[in-house]
Amino acid sequence: MKLLASALALGVLAAPARDPVVQVGDFAPGFEGDWYLSKASSLEDVRGRVVLIDFWRTW
Amino acid sequence: MSNEPSSLIEGHIEKMGIAFPIAKLKGETTDRIYGVKSFPSAVLVDAAGRVIWKDHPARLTSTTIEEALEQASFVAPTGNEDYEALDELLAAREFGKARAAIAKGLAKAGDDEVLKGASAAIDGLLERMRARAQAALDAGDYGTALATHLEIETLFQGDATAKEAKAAAKAIEKDPAAKEELKAWEKLVKADEKQIEGDFEKAGKLYASLAKKYPDTKAAVRAQAFLSRHPL
């Protein structure tokens, strides 16, 4: 009985949430990191410019 | 943007002779937030900080970039080492001070083509920003018009232009026709800030509340656009 009660307690419906993936039209979220070759260190620093963010890996 | 070890990135920068800024991130959070599923992926952000394009970098066209640059509030530095002080002001977007420096320079050498070019570029930017503010005003988009005048004021500090922009901003703030739109706009800015922080839940709540309270505003249209991009 105790086990069943615990199992039921876990089956709680999650509240509906919005998909937090950035779409065209959204504001670009900030990000933290180490910046190389740059005076700027955040998207806020380059506000007013057009910014191309390229996601890459060395491979 | 990469999340690989520093040594790997630094080696890559040297090997490829990279000269543009690189941000080294931790983990996968930013990839997830930007919906990056494969590499390379690219995102184009406009002058207001909004994502206007998202795809494989090879698919980016010059037309897309040029259209975005039309809206930028930036003047490219001269790149001439004899004009280092001016370039610093341009990079910092201190156009009021830049204009003063240019005026001083032209008083000494009236035929300086570099200074004349920079002056024309700044004038061109101001004209584009003023046109945007006017277009917004004509469309009843008081929030955008106000924000544009305030931006002109900030960028042209120290120049007469700043005073004119401040007066134009005040006129909008006092206009009774703008009252509803400006109240909605204030809420919109707060919601936008949450989005920039990456808190889409809170942003969604704020957009929904403003769309409900001020349904006939331009701000509500922007709020609804977000809500349809990110439904519950």
C-alpha cells in the first residue's frame, strides 16, 4: 500500500511549459564564457551592431 | 562559439589564423537554448539584439546581412592608424564626441577625406535613425519612436542632436494619445529583458499579461508574436 501511494505521488502532471529554444524573432539570450580576440565580452557590449554567431567545433 | 577545451581552441585559432572574436563556453546549455543540433550552425542577431536568421552559415546571403546593416546603429571605424582616437570613439558609439573630434580635425585640415567620410557616415546614421523614429510615430508605435529618440540622445551625448532628441522624447511622453501604448511598452521591455536572460517562462507570463491588459497596442502585437512562437 505504501509503495503504491509513493508511485501515485510521482505521477504528478507537470505544469505546461514553453519551449525555451530561441526562434527567429526572439531576443538573443546572453551567454557566459571566455572571450578571445575581443574587447567585447557579452552580446550587450555589441548592441547596435549586427552580430553573426557561429557555433562550431574544431572537428 | 565552442565549448571545447581552451588548448584545443587556442591551437585552432593559431592554425587557422582566426582574427574574429571567439567565445569559449561551458557545457551544452547555450547550444540547447539556441537550438543548435549540428555544427556549424549560425544565428544572425540584429542591432536591437533580436535573432533575424538561423541556419547553416553557408546559406547566409549578403542580402540578409545588408538589410540587417541598414538598421544598425553603428559606424565602422576608419581602420586608419592615424585616426586611432576617433576610431575608439566610433567603436564605443560616442558619436557626439566623435563629431566634436572631427570638427576639430577639419578646422585644421579642411580637405581631410577620412574625417569627411566619417562625418558623412555619422550624418547618414542619424538620418536613418530619425527616419525610423518618424515612421514609428506615424504608425502609432509610440514605444519604438520613444526608444529610438532616447537611443539618439545617448549616442549623441555632447552634441546639439542629443538635446533635440531629448525634446522629441519628452513630447511623446507627454502626448495623451501615447499613454496606453507607453504603458504597454514598459511591460514589453521587462518581458524582453527576461527573454534576454533566457527565462522564457517569466517572459511568457509578462507577454501574456500585457497582451491581455493592453490588447489594442503595438506592444501587444509583439507580445502575441512571442506567445505564438512559444505556446504552452
